[in-house]
Amino acid sequence: MNELFIYNTEARKKERFIPIDPKNVRMYVCGVTVYGNAHIGNARPYTAFDILFRLLRHRYGEDHVTYARNITDIDDKIMQRATDEGVGIKAISRRYAKIFQADIAELGSLVPTLEPKATDHLPEMIKMMRTLIEKGHAYEAEGHVMFDVTSMSNYGRLSRHSRDELVAGARVDVAPYKRDAADFVLWKPSSKDQVGWGSPWGRGRPGWHLECSCMIEKHLGVEIDIHAGGQDLIFPHHENEIAQSECAHGHNFVRYWMHNGYLTVDGVKMSKSLGNFHTIREVLDQHGGEATRLSLLTAHYRQPVDFSHDNATEQKRRLDRWYRLTDGIEASDTVPETVIDALSDDLNTPMAIAALDALASPKTAADLKAGANFMGFLMQSNESWFRGEVPEGVSTEAIEAMIQARNQARLNKDFAESDRIRDSLLEQGIVLEDSADGTIWRRAD
RNA sequence: GGCGCGAUGGCGGAGUGGUGACGCAACGGAUUGCAAAUCCGUGUACACGAGUUCGAUUCUCGUUCGCGCCUCCA
């Protein structure tokens, strides 16, 4: 087994992965803000880094990897939604967290070890802000607690932005209570009708970045191995997490930063603000979990992946072939080295998929199944994959009866009748295939 | 304006300093009553220009085009 290499955003190059503690490898992936239905672009990090989780478990042992993925359940957009619907924020965050978890599960990703919520960590946040103020890295201003960017000499090292550049490139008005234009919010005041928590600086709510710093410290420790998320989080989110955690602890925060590229539609980033999105649910309903997962993994995680129905359909066909080959086959006990080696090179999933294709022959079907299972594929029975739920208005008995009638017609060389029956079934979404062993049926795509 | 990423066959998409994965589609054949599935076979792809080199798709520089971050965002 080759060594594991990871592209570290901070170093801007691939680096050999050396865990802090091989008995407890710790990874954190920024989760979602639960204020609405997640789109398929949101699903990309949770499939890509699910592969990382699986790979780390394979290399270090299932009990030696801790994977935390947070749920941001306090945010102005959640508050807005709650106001619009006339309900509390918990009603909103619970609803969409549940949907998100179900979506991700259907995409075949393993459940993380921990899924901490922001609102469960208010005491930790207050403690960290106190520390930052005591150490001179934060200040109070008009009910806000602000992080003082000038107090950190190497602020901006992850995104490679200098404070001056940030100020020069600022496209928003600078709030008057900021000492420096680049300072960011740790805590902001809440009005009477807004959700808030008591704090030494008045009733308010946390800024976006604080929760991750606090949850990582509490659940994973002061320094962790891997922190991952979408490229759009590099700045400001991850930059600010570094600032908070390192200034609070006086210690390095993260060893390896990993960032996935965007999912695009027609070459443009899919985002809620652009409105050009497909929800995960829509895509799952149309293409199913495994084909969607495979289509997300056909491109390397750092490259953009253009979402299209054609691609998802293509992956469905590939999976059809793999399912046919592995029908009734037990998976090998070991995951093929070719798959592990491909993934160990900075999660090269396209190469891993090619390695699976290379095993797609009757002789190596058991290895194919083991490798595919490892990556979260071929998890269903063939019965379920090819037939699933039959289309509405068609019963299995009716299908079997028509197959019998058709085979009788074929024996009588009444091919007009036999084709009529086959076409009739096809109209109902059922495909027939004649083989040496008899006629089988499956649901049409 | 600052910082950064990318450009590979009809499509998707890896990789490499030296006759160019893999998949899908297409085409030819085998098989089939016909299909489907399966099997066999076929394709002068590396944006453009210059440089380094015995040799570049792969390294360097430039050009063009596309995309992203600098504001909420996976």
C-alpha cells in the first residue's frame, strides 16, 4: 500500500500525510447551514471527504478515525426563515438538518463520528471570546465582539491575502465599530425580537466562524489533522477560524487543509444566491443515490465538476454493467490495491473508478465488488437495483404473465404477437431481455 | 484592481519528458426470430505562439478564452 498524499491548500502542494496520532486521526468538515433544502453542489464535499473518511479508516483502523461534521443551526438566514414562517429557529434547523442527513445517507456517505451543533456550544464560544479579549486579539464595540486582525502577524496565510489587499479589495461598506476594515465579528447583538443568548457583552448571537473553532477544540482538540470544505470557505471562513483558534490557543490549528472545487451547471458555479440550483432531492429522485454519487466522483475533487443529467445517466449505465457482473458474487475480503493506491494519491477518484473498470470482468468480479463497496457502490441487491419499485399500475404478477404469454407466442413463431407484448411492457416502463436462461425483466431507466 | 485555478478525442475525464488510461456515445462484426445484454474490433485528442530538450501534451514564458475568491456561500 502506497503512502497517503494530500494536497494541502496552505502549502499549495501535495504532502505526505503523517497523522498527529495514528490511534486517533481527526478530521473536520464544515457542514451546512440548515435554512433550506441543500443543493447538489452542497453534496460534493460530503461525498469526496466521505471517501477520505473511508480511506483513513482503512489505513488506520475503523476505531482510530474521528470525523466531525457540524450543523450550523444559528444564522441570520435561519432566523429570517423562522420569522417568515412564524416558528422558532429550532423548527427550521431541525427540519432541514433531518432532510440533509437523509439526503447524504442516500448518497451513500457514512455517518460522521460526530455532528455537533452550534447552539450547543454557546458556553465554549463565550469562553473563547474571553480568552481572545484577554490576550488582546479581540475587542468589544457597540455590543459586538470583534477580532482584531492587526493583532495576528500572519493573518491571511491560508488564502494568501494580505490585510492591505483585503481592505483595498473590500466591496462592502466598513462597519463604523470596526477598528480595522478587515476585522471580523465574533459576536453580534440581537434585538428584542431576535434570537439571542446572554453574554458578558450583552444579549446576542455568535458570528459564523466561531462555532467551528469551538467545536473543534471541544470534540477533537487544539490541533487536528485535517480540516476540509468547499473552496469558497478558504476565505473568509477558514482564514478566520485559524485566527480565532491559533490566537486563543497559541498553537497550530490544522495540519492539512483540503478544499473541494465547485459543482457547476453549464460551467457556472451552482449557488443558492444565483438560483441556478438543483436540490439534492430532485437529483436523487431522478437518478438515484449511487449514480448521483458516482457522477460526483467522476471528477477529481479539486477540479470543477459540471453537473448534468447526461453524466448521471452515463454513470447509471456504468453501474448497470458492474451490477450485472457481480450478480450473486461475494465481495473479496480485501479491497483491491489499485483502488487504495489511486485514492491514496490525493483522493484520485477518477483513477479509482478506472481501477474498478479494469476489474470489470467475470474473473475479477469479486474484487470489483470489494472495491466498489469500499467506495460506497454496489450496495444493493441486483433485484433492487434493476427492478426497484415497479412503475405505478404494473404488478409483478402481470409482468410474469405477459412474459409467459410472450414466450408461448415465440414458441409458436408468432413474432408479431411476441413483439407486441414486449412493446406493450416497454410502454409501461418494463424492459425484457431474452437470455439462454430465460427471459428477465427490469425497470427501464 | 488584488489573488488564484483551468483549457486533453463526439462527450465525460485521468495521467505522463519518449508509439497518448478509463467510461459513455458512434461505427463494424459475433450472438439473437428481432431486440436487449454480452463478447471481439475500429478512432492520427492534449487551446495558440515561443523557449528548454535528442525528444513536450507533460517543464518555462507569453497570448487567447473560461472560471473562481476578495461579500452570505460546499
